Amino acid sequence: MTDLRERLEIPADRLDEINAVFLNPDMRVMNEFLDVVAKYGTPEEINAKAHEARKLDNLLAKVKATKPEYIADLEWLVEQRDAGAFISVADYRKKVLGDKANTTSFADDYAVTLEISACQYFPYLIEAAKRAIANEMLMPGRFIRVRKMKEQEADGDLAAFAAGMQIVGATYVETLDTKGTDGSNIHLGGPATITGYFGGVGQPNGHALKWLDEFLYYFTEYGISQVLNINPGTVFLGYMLHRLGVDIEFKISVYMGNDNPYAGLWTILGAKLFARDDGTSPLIGFNWSNSINNETMEITAQFRKDWGFEDVVRFEHHIVETYKSIVIQPYNRRDELLEIASHVANISAKHEGGDPEIDQTRDHPSDILDYFRDKEDVIESGHWDALALNFQDKLDALNKTAWALTEKGLSFIAAQNLHR
């Protein structure tokens, strides 16, 4: 076995051959990547633009220009945060455990991030905050969004949500329009051609560079740094962009299908190869396939830690899924989370649906296909309230997870500016 293991060693000169491709001034694949970056300036200039765009005052100015009525909502959110209207972590633990909370040693080193998906519309955030105050609930520490970027830029949601995330102290991810359902693959359409997506989500040919261009636009205009990534090519572009010095961050989608430790090894190996000298990587969220078990995360956590990524690369795992169009129901992995959360660090508990027994009773159960609908279609079909209720169910499921973690002496990360 020792002899076999030694055969796997990669010769140092192999890296020279790789670098020769990257540094070759005639290499088209690299030149076209660098040309897109150059449109926005040097990495330092690009980061400076993003830093300026991300300032709360500048985001609020964009909100005033597109959706001024949202300003009152954001001001209310600030007031509630500053007044301490949201339940504190200590009080939440007492609510769950009573006096036992005072003597319980919580596993803060293994705190689970409370994640919700997808928060499509800014009003959902405000309604969630109102419910959290009224019912002493927790607000998520991480939000995922899958709404069309141009649509939400036009109606003010994009800037308002970015501002809201700063106010509540949560991380969030946007999904760029070049996500594979934009007609990029001319041979694929809706469910009638769904098996065609098995060969790739749909970012062929020049669409990877379009994804890069789109990211740099929203990075420099709105300061949005975290985006969804679904394709090996755009993952690679994210690695290289970060290596150049642009402060991109991304999470890999469940749609990429990482469903075993060797898929994890390959993906995180790329992150290590392109990590900056300070050890950082743009890969900050690794969303596993719904089919993995706890053992896959345990095995992958070993080399994630050895490569210095335990605090960098978050394992994002679906606890519940939308009731329709993605998995066989009932789907609820909460008990498995409780088993692994005590010994694998940096896990995010993602809530994409309500608990199945609740979701199935709704006139319009949560449906992953709703993410890809135009806002106008949602309103005209009369589904706006139904989708808002679906989101409330997700928030309830997230709070059930937080409660269950607390009962076992496990820790969580909620919106950090709200729950102190």
C-alpha cells in the first residue's frame, strides 16, 4: 500500500507545465479571460469600485432612485435592530432550555449557519423580521437568492436587499442571469428537454465569459461579492479571478452534483491550487448534492482541514427541500444534521422548503420552478401570497432546526446584528 500511495505523488515539474499555459501570451483561453477583466480595470481598481458601491449610503441612494417606498422599511429595520427588538441568543437558549441554558456548554466551535433559500423578494425580508420580533424567532444568518438580476435591479429589490443584509448582519448569495436557464443552450428548453441538462446545466461556449462579465458588473455597481456557481468552467474562472486579486466569493450550487468525497477532493483541490498566498479561496460555500450522507462530509472534512480550509469552505447541506420538482418527498435531514454538527465544523443548514408535513398541506406547495418565473407572472397568476407563505414555512423550518440544535447543546449562527 505504501508503494501504491507513493505512485500518486505529482512531480514538481508538472506545475511548471501548467504555469507555462497560464503565462503563455498567445494562449487564447487565458487572453479572453484577461480581456474581460481589463474592461473593469485593474484588480485594485475593481475592488475599490466594489467597496464604494457597497457602502450603505450608496446603496440607499440607489433604492431612493428605483423604489423609494423601501426606504421606510429599511429605516424601520435599523430602528428595530438598534432597539434590541430581536431575541438575543442567550434569551433564545433560555426559551428552549430554561435554567439549564445557564449551565450548558454550547459547541460554538461547531456552530451551524442557519441558511434560507430562496428569498426572492425584498418584502419577504421585512415580513420575516416582523414575524421574528412578534414570535421571538431567529432570522437566518445566510440568505440565498435565485431571482433574475436585471428584473430585481429594475424594481429596486437588488439594492434594497443588499442594504438589508448589511443591516441585519447576514451573508447572502445572488444568482446571476447567466445560470443556464437563459437560453444559453439552444437545444434545451423546459421540462420536455430536462434530460438534456444531465450533460451540463447550460453555460456552453462563450457563456462562461458572459458569467464573468456579469459578475464584474454587479460587483462594481452594487458591491455584490457572493454569487452562485454551477459549472466547472465558471468555478475555474472564479478561482483565477480571485488569484488575480479580485475579491470574488462564490458558492457551488447543489445543481453541480458533488455527491461523493472524490468530487469534493477534486473541487477543493482546485481551490488549494489557486488559493492566494494568505490561504484564502473564493470558494466559501460548497453545496453538496441532496444524495450525500454524513460519511461523505466527514471524509471530506479531513482533507478540507489539512488544506487549511475548515474556516474558509462552508459545507452547505439541504435540511429540507421545496416540496415539488426537485426530490422525492418526504425529505427532511434534520436528524442527520444533529448527528454530524457536533464534530464537523462550518456546516450550513439550508432550508429550501417547509417541513414536508406542512408543505404538502398548502394549496401551492413550494416548488423549485417558481424561482425561474417572472415577478409579473407570479402576480398575474395570483400566486404572490402563496409564495410568500412558502417562504414563511421555510423560516419556520429553519427555526425548528435552531430549536433542535439548542436542545442538544449545539450552536448556531443567526443574523449576527440582530441576535446578539
